[in-house]
Amino acid sequence: MIRLTALCSALICATTAQADPHNPQSRNALHSPDSRSVLHGEIRALLLNEPAIVQNALNPSADPYADEKTSDRNAIRTNRAALEAANRTAYGAPNAPLTIALFTTPNCPDCRQMQSDLAALAKTNPIRITLFDLEKDAALARAMGATSAPYTVFPDTFLNGQIPAPVLQRYITKALTK
């Protein structure tokens, strides 16, 4: 409850601090009982309409992205067969313990860099990289949430954009040790 009180206090202080020095009416925005009553009513309505705010304030260790992560993992699990299909253009070890899917588009410098980095990493890691065209494989791309390239799919996460090779190596190491 102390965190919730601190949150409400911070909101009130922040609102007071936002007074416009050129507008005399805003200088004393929360100094009248009517103004404070309106603000308190707004805060009360917000807390009643968005009870998760209270829960998050009381439990700051809760992951605000837990639902999105679960949704991402479900999309990967649902589409795993297509992402790891043996008939896909791929490189790396054919029976590797880790398959990484890479969605690219033609004429994409970042895509070429990702492909090059993953190819180099495939020489030193037991990985297989399957290749997909964001446009030609549009249905799978939509199912995976890929809207731009390069888009990389690991067994439990997505990476959007060009990722430096050392960061990719960390993701590979983490995935291989699970």
C-alpha cells in the first residue's frame, strides 16, 4: 500500500510541477479544493478501471511482458515444423540441436549482414539456419509477427532487425544450454 500511496503522491506532485508559467490559472492548479477533488476523482477512476496498476505497484517483480512472451512462445511452438522444415534452404549442421529461422527480403543490407554473421557462427556452433523470404513466406511471417526484415526466430524468442554477431552468439549459447 505504501508503493501505491507513493505513486499517487508522485502523480499529484508531477501535475503540480507541470504548471504553465505563462498561464496564471495553471499556477495554482491543485491549490483549490475543487481542483484537488477533480484530480482525486480522476485517480480513483483510473485505479478502478485499471486495477492492474495497483497489482503492479504492489508486486513490482511481476513481468509486464509475461503475456506477450507467452504469446510469442506459442507462435513459435505452433509453427516449429515450418520453421525447421528439412526442405527449406538452410546452412549449418543438418541435424543440429538448434535451428534458427531467418526472414529476409531482397536488396536488404541488414539481411545480408545477418546471413553472413549467422553463417560464420554456424561454423563454430552446432546450429542450422533456415531461410525465409518475408514476402514469399508471408503467411508464416504473419503468424510469427514478422513485419520487417531481418527477423530472426530462436526457439523461445524473436529478434527484429540486424543483431551484432557477439549478441547473436549470446542468444545461441543460451539456447544451446537450455
